[in-house]
Amino acid sequence: MSQPGTWRCAAGFIGVTLLSAPHPRTAAAVQQGWVHLGTRHVDFRTDHDIVRTAGEGRFKRIRIVVEGGDLEMFDVRLTFGDGKMYSPVTRFSFSGNSRSRTIALPGAARVIRWIDFYYRSVPGGRQGKATVHVYGRR
């Protein structure tokens, strides 16, 4: 049988642990080696948006993080500094605060000018607005 104070101590520890856990956006932003390239707020009124990158340098991989809404991305197209384009053959489903798998870019590290993406809200999911963040890794 447990002591009466044991539960209060355990509950206090769990509460402090949950309060000290990093915010999902902060956690994504401070991942070692990942650089925030840009953000776009989407409202599901259109099905296409562009993230113009702010990160300087060349990147070998990207990752997409979505916060605040459920959406499906069915076409992602990157435009590089030399004007060439790359479209990874994949479909992404985001639920709540989630992220894509790491997407390897072809060839050597490249400058990314912008990322076009086509999307739709997920039927039955959280709709309204979402924030799309793109991160790059050198």
C-alpha cells in the first residue's frame, strides 16, 4: 500500500516534467544541424502556397513541420538557386503538430530559392488555419 504523500510527490514531478517540456515548435527549431528556411500560414481557402526561403547556404535535406491544422500535401516542388526543380515523389499527411520524414535532395548540397506546395484539408480533421515551417540540413 502506498504512502499518502507518495502520490502528491509523483503528481508534482509529472507536472513539472510536462511544464518543462519544450514547445513543439521550439523543439523543431533547435534540432542540431537544422536551419529554419521559412514559414507560411495557410487557411485552406486556396490549395497552393509558396515558402520563400530565408536560410542562407546550401542544403542536402529538408523537413516540413505543420502546426495547428490537419492537412495533406500531395505535391512539393523545390526550386534551387540555379533554377532547376525537384519534386520528391511522395504524399504527406500532417495531423496536429507533426513533421515529415527527412527528404534527401538530389546531388550535392544546393541553395533553395523557394518551395511550392499543393495541399488540402483532411476531411474530418482540424480545419481552419495551419502553419507550415520548412527546415534544411547542410
